[in-house]
Amino acid sequence: MADPMKIRANAANGMTEVKVLMAHPMEGGMRKDASGNVVPAHYITDVTVKHGDKVVLQCMWGQSVSQNPYLAFKFKGGAKGEKVTVSWQDNKGDSRTDEATIA
């Protein structure tokens, strides 16, 4: 299973800013290892962020996103003490879901 995501969410002036650092190799399937063998593709394909039951961000990613991707965005609403949930799924069927409390 993948390492936990580092998530920070802060509310101010009616907006919530979310910052997420995801631990993932994000291999594009085009790089070769030291022996000259192609390293198989392994990358995040879908990211979903929810505030309560409402989806506030949904992304479809591909092979060009860098290793250990960083995501930052803002959404309207959110209050201190509420939860933000971040989920991802990759091309090998692995997934991860973590949550953070809005500060």
C-alpha cells in the first residue's frame, strides 16, 4: 500500500485552500533501467477530492505527471473542523484515500 498523503486544508474568507503531496512513483513506461529494460508504466489516473459528500475537484491524470505529485487548489466553502477527503487510483488498480481536517 502507498504511503499516506500529506494534506493541508485551511479556510479563510469563505474559501478553502487545499495542498496535497502524494507519494507515488509515476512511471511513464518509457524509461529504461540500468540493464536497458523498460520500466513498466505505473501512474495515477484519477484523483477525487470531496468536502463532506460533495466532490470539489476531479482530475484525470496521465503519464506525464511527475513523481510524488503535488496538487494545490481552492474551493468555495468549507469551515474549520470539517473534513476534506482525497482519493486516487492508478493504472495498476492501486488506490489510496486520506482525509484532513480544515484548519
